[in-house]
Amino acid sequence: MTRQSILVMVILLIAATACSALPGDEPGAIVMAPFRREDMGLQGMVPSACPQVASGVFGCEALAPGEALLALVINAHNAPLAELESALLGSLGLAALPPSVGSYRGRAFAWQRYQLDSELKDQGLPPSDGGLYRVDLAVAESGGGTLLVAMITLPADREAHSAFYEALYNQVLYTLVPLSSEPASRQEGASHG
């Protein structure tokens, strides 16, 4: 082989490798977009591939080939968790919240995280062929109110791509701030832990 042929082959291999990693294939490749809700008093970042389908509900049919995130729900309530707990448990089909799986500190809020499986009856979701829905729930209390962020997936998708979902979910939790804080668009690409 000539030196020029080898150089062409190397360039083709590099190009093929770059093309095989389509946007969204890796957690870091998720494109985030600003989210601002005057009625909730919140702003932050959500995946741009997840259009808002209802107030604070983002439908994410596919963020990458073969990976389905059904919904991302962001809610703000003017009541403490103790007053909301009964309605929250009823919507999740639970008698009590499971033990927390840990805490997470975002830019503005300290979140308690929960993970559970639920049928989510009467929540407007399509019936799940793959078993119960996996619900990652984060709760933060601030100024007498409660913030809830839920990520809803099918168990098979959630288990197979936990790093992918953790990167997305943590990004949403990290960037949520009150509207009085700096604009959410400045948080795009922010590094956090």
C-alpha cells in the first residue's frame, strides 16, 4: 500500500467512527434547552428533544436510538410536602414513599431522591407492555412550597441506560432555579457533580 492509500484509509476510519456516534448516543450528547415557567416561578434546562405536552410535562419519546424516556414532569406547589403527600402517594399508587435513595444538591435546591415502580393508573400514560413504570422522583422544599421533578420510564429502558438517564436527570435537577436567579441559558454546558 502506498502512503497516500494508508492516509485515506485512516481518514475514512476516523470519519466512520465519528458517524457511528450519533447525537444522543452518549449521555453528554443530550442537547439541553432553556425552560422557563412564570406560573411556577422556575427556570432551568430540559432536553430539547422533549417537547412540553402539558403544564410542566415534557414528553420524550426517544432521546437516542433504542432509548425511550416517556416523560419528564416538573411541578411547583405552594404547600409543604406534608400537605401534598396524600395526593402524591395516591397518584403513585403507594401507601408511603420508599426510603430515599440519596440527596442531590442543585444550584438552588437540595433534593431528596426516590426511585419506585408503579402502574401510574389514571395518569394519562399509555399502558405499559414492559411492566411497571419506573419513577425517579426528586422532592425539594423551599420557602414553604414543594418542588417535584419526576422522570418516568419503562423499567427495561431505565435499567439498561442508567448512566444516560442519571446524566439527564441530574442536569435538570441542577439547573432548576427560581426565576429571580440568573437566566437558565447561562447554565447550558455547566459542569456540576
